[in-house]
Amino acid sequence: MLPLGVGIVAPPGTPATASSTAYGYVTNYRAGTVSVRDTSTNTVAAMVGVGTSSYAVAIAPDG
């Protein structure tokens, strides 16, 4: 089993409402990236390089 880190947040400064877009962050352990997923469309919005063996996501309330 591969480690998996997942977090779901709204963009910084966005009020948490039904119409705001939320993003999910998923670590890709072997690829050394984090996928940023648009949860309203279930698509990958971006891939961020973070180095090898990423296995968790830490999210701060202040962005």
C-alpha cells in the first residue's frame, strides 16, 4: 500500500459557501507531486512538484 495524503480546502480568502470552489490536495508519492483537484468538477486543476516521497498534506487556516 502506498501512503496517501489528502486535504480539502477552499481558496484562501474565500468565504465557505455552497458556490465557492473547493480544492482537494492529493500527494502522488512516487511522482513527487501534489495534485490540486477541483472538487466541483472532479478534475486536476494543477500539479505541483514537491520533491520525492511526499506522503502527507498540511494545510494552515491562514493559507
